[in-house]
Amino acid sequence: TGGTSHYCDGFSVASKLRDKNPNAFHMLSQYPIQYADSGKDCLDYNMEHWRTPIKLNRLGEIIGIYFSSIVRGSRYSASLNGRLLEWYEAYYAFSHLMYTPEFLIEFKLEPGQMVVFDNQRILHGRSGFVLEDGNYRYLELVYLDWDEAWGVEG
């Protein structure tokens, strides 16, 4: 039982945050934080990257959302010195918005179904679930580089 999928358009949430709470939007789009992960999949990996949770282009347009508690590191930009509580309040404001009915879409995938989305725009997760005897949950992840998608002629 359980196991619903959750989806949210991060660009829409960020736009709403920009209108509703400009200071929170500024904190999340101007101050980079650490993202880190390490482990072993088909090879050993140790990733560390610094970026803002809301990525803007030079025109101030939203072009990416990076909002992963799992890989958010524990180090913050020195420019946040004295403003860390303000940053966390901005982070909370964003996360609170994304779980409102205005933005959250929930449904349960049935066997054989798939969903495709832009991982730099769509925030996603799943609710907890309980496996019954003899059942299992199989989730296959596939990543496609945008260069490959945009490079197809036709």
C-alpha cells in the first residue's frame, strides 16, 4: 500500500516565490550551496558541486531548479555568513509552496507505466509504501543528456 508519486513544476513554484517573497527568491537564486554524494553504482563516485537552488540565466529567467535534500551538503557559501537562518527560511518557503495543492500532482503508477520529465525543472518524489508478501517494487531510472535530445535531426 502507499507509494504514490509526487510531481511539481519547480519553475512555477520559483515564479510564485519571486512574486510572493522576493527576498526568499533572492536568497535561493544568488547564494550557492554544496551538493555532495558518494557511493558505488557501476563504478565508484564522489561528487561535489556548488550551485544555487534556483538557477537563472543572465536575463534573470529561471533555467534550473536544484532542490535535493538527499545530496544537499553541509557547507554553505561564505557570503551567507550571518544570513544562514534567512537562507533556511527561504528554503522552507520554497518547500512549503511546492507541497500546496496549487503545485503538487500526486498519482500512483501502475505496472508497465512510465513517466518522463525534465529533471532540472520537475521536482519529484514518492510517498512511503508497504510491500505485501511476494510483491516488490521495481523502479528503473534512465537519464538523457539534453545535447543528445536536441542533437537529433528530423
